[in-house]
Amino acid sequence: MTKAMRSPGEAHHEYREIRGFASFDDPDALSYVDSDGRPNFALIQQTDEFRVLRRRLTTFIFPMTALFLASYLTFVLLSAYAKDFVSTKVIGVINLGILLGLGQFVTSIIITLGYARYAKRRLDPQRKLLAEMTGVEE
Amino acid sequence: MPTTGNPVLNLSVFAVFVLITLYIVYRFSSRNVTASDYYAAGSSFTGAQNGVALSGDFLSAASFLGISGGIAAHGYDGFLYSVGWVVAWLVGLLLIAEGLRNTGRFTVGDVLAFRMRQRPVRAAAANATLVISFFYMIAQMAGAGGLIALLLNVTSKWGQAVLIAVVGMVMVLYVLLGGMKGTTWVQIIKAVLLLLCVTMMSIFLLGKFGFSLSGIMQQATENNRLGDAVLDPGAKYGFSSTSKLDFVSLALSLVLGIASLPHVLMRFYTVPNASEARRSVVWATWTMVIFYLCTLVIGFGAMALVGTDKIAAAPGGENSAAPLLAFEIGGAVLLGIVSAVAFATILAVVAGLTLAASASFAHDVYANVIKRGNVEPRREIRVARLTAVVVGFLSILGGIAANGQNVAFLVSLALALAASANLSTILYTIFWRRFNTTGTLWSIYGGLGSCLVLIIFSPVMSGAKTSIFPDVDFAWFPLGNPGLVSIPFSFLCGFLATIFSKREPEMDGKAAEMEVRAISGIGART
């Protein structure tokens, strides 16, 4: 695998959220892994790096879930309770309801690709950072 | 002569095709998988391979036969299934795939019991897995039986029951004789074949109608009793306020249940890391979107070229729409190929389900609950095989009872069960720190129990002409699909039971470990 090049602006942004590599001098930094090689998860949970990661993840997935559920339920409820509206013919005999249904396909693709992109740019680098800092591999 | 051609010719094309695919599968599985990575294939698959296999798990007989049949029979109302199946992926992608992959090993029980008291939670998770897999298997068995009945043109109920039993036994036998280790490759090969098959059929159909979907639908309305109205909602649902609620309930079960199915959840374990799990879902989304667009074309194509009445009268009922369409446009050869692909589909999904069910019983109940972790691997595998036989036998009986029902509808019951028992529990345990053992048990058993009770007392079981037991009437729950009630109920049970029970003492930092692993993936393989 080739290493992704970070643009200078992005790099600056990333480093702002790191506590800094100076923590190598800190005796605590060595104890992310105990003498048996087991990671100290409670300590990792408290780090800023982990909190940033958690915040980035939840601020994406929960609003997106709300969005696609709302869009899907709109389609379902309109089909069930606004029959005349969704029966409006649009292209030939294809009606608005079928088009709304196909629209769900489009939003699914957009959200999937959007998440893949977001994860690659915002989540994976932070995960890598956390793994390097704590010395705990995946 | 029967309308579906010569049974001998049908069957020989079918048999040749099944044998070729099984040979390919056998070659692949003996080359790639060793005995040691029995449950999760050594987490060795790439995201792309796993993505195709993952869509293979979804593209069951229900998707192919049931949904195209649902569209061919009910038009718009059948189309709901296609939409639900696609959107459901987002639940898996955003909420479940990575967290699950990072915290579990082989089964759903691994994740649910991660930071809880092991024995009761593992037992509960295994019970849920067994019940869900059983319902899902019933649909596959009914689908397989109907398919072979169509090929052989068997119309009597008894003859079809014998066929379901024989086909079911062949499938279980295939799983027992070592087919399970190749499940992932079965899924990959079958998913590719199925996709090719539906894409070709769709392109052909569209071409026949001058690449106009509207043209296909226009002619479809001429071969359906409802005429134009079949393109509007309400052909199956929507005549009364109860049936409208039923439509919404079905929609909810579809979108929340699919990514909660145990054999689909297990599929997230066969990749080496979280980013591969994510890549596999992205791959699966593409195949899924193409496939379900094709079901729309095939469903309306079957209505246009075969006609709804003829489909309803064929052996296997609505489920015969796609095979009948294949015969209409490609004769016995295409019928044989489509049936063989559908059969390989069912075989692969049954193998995956049997694996999920027997793994959860052998790994969670037998090894961890009954034997408390002290068990030789050989005995665990013997128990797994025995479970496969029992689950197979029961689902053959269920398949015979459910013969003739739309398999996509039968699957929607399994989905309601999966969403009720698993979804609430998985989301709580990954994202809610306060969630505890009491809450876990309540949300699993509350969801599973309420859902089962509502299915038993629904019009699906008794009281209507289309029921499994039409001669008796003990139905008091009006909806055919209980998801609208049981899914919120399981969330509520889990929430209240947690709030009103004591905070659990921290178990060796397990809660912190789970959160860090689920979100970051670090330490997931230590």
C-alpha cells in the first residue's frame, strides 16, 4: 500500500488535535500497554485523540442515520397514506411513487460513497494516529 | 403438455448447471480454506471478495424469486421490498459493520456478551439466532420446493411436500459433508452468476420494449386484473387502515431487520480489519443497487409477458414469476439456468444459515454455557453438526407448512424477529455505556418473545384463507408483520430494564475495552 500524501492544510488541521509527540517524555505514555502486552483501554479511552475520533464518528453516523430513515419513511408513509399524490404519472405510466422509490436507491449510493470518503479522510488518519501513539496495533 | 416445457429437459439443464457450479465451489473451497478457520475463514477475505459474498448472503431465494414475484403479482406494493432491501444496507454500513467486526470473533453472542455476564447473555443470543435462522430457513425451503415443483410440474400438495423434504435433506447433507467451509466461495460464485443472470434478463427485456421501462409497465397493466391500478400503491395493502399499518410495519422490518440477521452479521467477521469491512459494504451496495433495479424490470416484465393469473396458478405461486419469465424469453435452456442459479442461491444461503445457527449453538451454548469453556474442538464440531441436522429437519417441516406463501413475505417475518431481538441490543451495547446485563436480556427476550407471540396470533398463522392454518382462527393481532410493535418494544424493554436495574460493577475494564475497540479498532486482534 502506498502512503497517502496529506495536503499542507489538512496536515495542519490534524496536528492541532494531537496532544503532541512530546508525550513520549511523559512516563504515562509508556503505560498504554501493560507488562503482559495487554492494552490499557481505560487509559486510551481518556485520551484526546480517542475522544476526537469518537466525536468525528458519531457526528457523522447518527445524523446520516436520521436522514436516510426520514427519507425512507417519507416514501413509505406517502405510499400508504397519500395514494393519489404518489399515483401522479410523470414519465409515461411511471408514477411519482416509483420515482421516489428509485430516489432511495440514489440516496443510498450517495450516503455510502459519502461515508467511505469521510472515513478515509477523517476517521482512518485519526485511528492511525491513535494506534501509533498508544503502540497498540489493530 | 404443461406450459413450462418438458420436465426431463428442464431437469437435465438444471442438473448439469448445478453440478458445474458445485464442482467449481468444491475446487475453490479445498484450495483456500483450512480446518482451523472454520467459522470465520481465518478473517482472510479482501473487502471486495467479502463484499460480493455479503451481497450473496442477501441475495437469497427471497430476493430473487420472492421480490420479482411480489412485483409481478402486486406491482407497486412488491416494489417496496426492493427499496427496503437497498436502504437496509445503510444500517449495516453506518451503525453495525465496523463496531461488530472490531469486538466480536465468531458469533453475535461474542459481541452481546462482551461486557456482560457471559452465560445468560450468550444463551439468550444463541436462542435468538436459532429462532431467526429457523424462520429464515423455512422461507428458503419453501422456495426450493416450489422451484423444483415448477421444474417437474408437480401440482399436488403432497407431491410438493415430498419434494421439499427431499430437497431439504439434500441441502443439509451437503452442508454436513463439509460444504460449510466453502460457504464464502459459494456465495461469491453464486452472487456473480445471479447478477449476470438478472442483468442479462433485464437488458433483454428492456431491449424488447425499446429501452422504455414505461413501455414494459404499460404492457404489464394489460396482463393484470387491476389494470392501471397495479402501478399505484394498494394492490396488496392499502384498502383499509389496518392494511396501511401493515404496509408501514413491513417497511420498518425490512429496513431494520436485514442488517440484524445473524448470518449477515457473521459475514463481517471474515475480513481482516474494519476498513476492509467498510469496503466490503461499499462493494455490496453497488451489487445490491444493480440487482434490485433489475428485480423491478424482471417483475414487471413477468407481469407483461407471462401475466399475473398464469403466475398465480403455477406450482410455487408467486415465486415462479422469474423462472416462468425465463422460459417465456429463453425456453427450457434459460429456465434451467435460472432455476439452477436460484437453487445454488438457496443452497448457499442455507449453508450460511446452518453455519450461523450451529456456530451459535455449539460456540455459545454448548462450549461456553453448558461446558463453561472446557470442551474439545472435535466435540464442539460434532454438536455443531447435530444442530445443523435438527435445524434442517424443523425447517423442512416449516417449509412444508408454508408452501405456496410468497418467500419474500416469509423472510420479512424473520427480519421482524432479527430487528426485534438483535438490533436494539447491538446498538445499545456499542453506543450506550450504562447498558447492562439485565437490559441486554430484556431487550433480546422482550423483542424476540413479543415478536413470536404476535406472529402466532396474526392472520399469517390462522383465520384467513391465505393462512398457514386456514381452518382454525385464533388470530387477535391484526397485522401480518409485527415489526411496528415489537421493534420499538424491544428498544423500550432494553431501556427501562437498564434504567431500573442496578449499575453493574465494572468488569475488568471490559466496558472501556469495548468502546475503544468498537470505535477505533485498535487492540481488536489481541
